[in-house]
Amino acid sequence: MYEKPQIDPRNKLNTLTGRQWIRFTKSWFIADGKPSDISHEIDLHPASFPPPMIREFIEFFTKPGDSVLDPFVGTGSTLVACDECGREGVGIELYEKYAKTARSRTNLPVHEGDAREIIQTFVTNGRKFALCITSPPYWRILKKKKDYNQQERLQKGLDLQYGEHPKDLGMIEEQEAFLSELISFFKQIKYHLQERGHLVIFIQNIRDKGEINPLAFNLALNLTEDYKFLGERIWLQNQKILRPYGYPYSFVPNIHHHYALIFQKR
């Protein structure tokens, strides 16, 4: 006789069975966006998430009814995932066109404006989040010299960068200044998380001026005073095309992965 898998009564973090829990702890996973997940309006955004991927993180780090924050919500995939698994989500988006798309996909609140300013208004209502999960700009990666992937996006009439809003972190030229702003912001986020709440940041190390800039590693190192760094899961994009970068002179990697850096509030 089949017995339904049980949730361990000691599990206070989520509502997963032991098998589901262990499966999530694998340090890498493949997540490719499906055509059914991505309309033209969503694909317009240069860095959209597959909602099923975000849902797995939300289901691991929260329980039904918990609150989730995405301060760089883009076209709203995090909020769509919240809808699908019964969580309360809040998004913040700087650009009007992406905020509009996000609102068309969910009835959960999408605040339009600079997340660094809007997050301060949450103090007055005392709202706390079990999870903040987001992907900030990867510094000025979208402003670099156009590569093969950007040429394809240009041919399709898709955005190559978010925009040119003066509050866009991706517009900051100096790496130290960008990293400082990012670190300061995520230190603020700590005060909006519940006790032992979690922070998940999707980010990459990026190639810049002929060498790899360890942006993800630097961010992780600089947040350890405020957060316990629990490790990372590596998101592999298996559907991306291999390009002949560096051939036949030197090794230049095709960067087809992102780091999901996982922290817990100290």
C-alpha cells in the first residue's frame, strides 16, 4: 500500500519531504526558460527568470503564507512563483515598462522606483520577510561591447540593457562604487528579514577588459558580517549556444552559469 511521504515534524523551515529537501541541496541544477514561460514582453527584459526555478527556492526557504521580497523584480517572475505556491510576494522595479509587465502577470504589489529608497518605507509598517530572493544588475555587463548574444537580441528588437535611469546600479562605471552600493543595500535588507530569514542573490563573475572580475565572490565575502553564508547553488543554462570566444589564441570561457548565493540573517 502506497504511503504518502511525511514531513518531518522537526522541519520548521518549509513543507518539503525529506526526498524533496535533499534533491534541492544538489549544488548545481539546469534551468532553461521554456517558450510557454516567456512572452515577448517578458523576453524584452535582458535578464528574466524561469518562474519554475524561482519557485523551487521559494518552496525551500518559506512556508505557505510567508512573505517574499524581490527588490529587483523585473518582469515579475518571482511574484508569479509566489502566486503558484501560496506565498505573499512584494516586488520593486525601477523601470516603468518592466513594472507594467510584472503587474500584468500578478495581483501582488509591485512598487515602482529605486529599491534603495522604497525599502525604507517598509520600516513604518513593520513588515518582515521570510525570504529576499533577487538578481541585481551584474555591474555594467549589459553596457559592454556587443557580443553574439546581444546581436541576436538586437535583431529580434529586444532590449540590450535595462535603460539609462540615473538610479540604475548598472549605470555605475567604477566597480568599487558599484560593489559598495550593492553591499550597502543588502545590509539594509537584513533589517527587513525575519529572525533566521534568508537572502538569495543571483549573480555572476563577469569578464571585463580581458579578465574575469570575481564579482560574485567579492559580494559574498563582504556580506559575511551581517549574514551567515550558507553556500551557493549553480544555475546552468544548458540551452545557450557555444561561441568561439578567444579561438584560436587564448582560453575565454563561455559563461553559461549563474551563482545563487545563499545567506541567512545573523
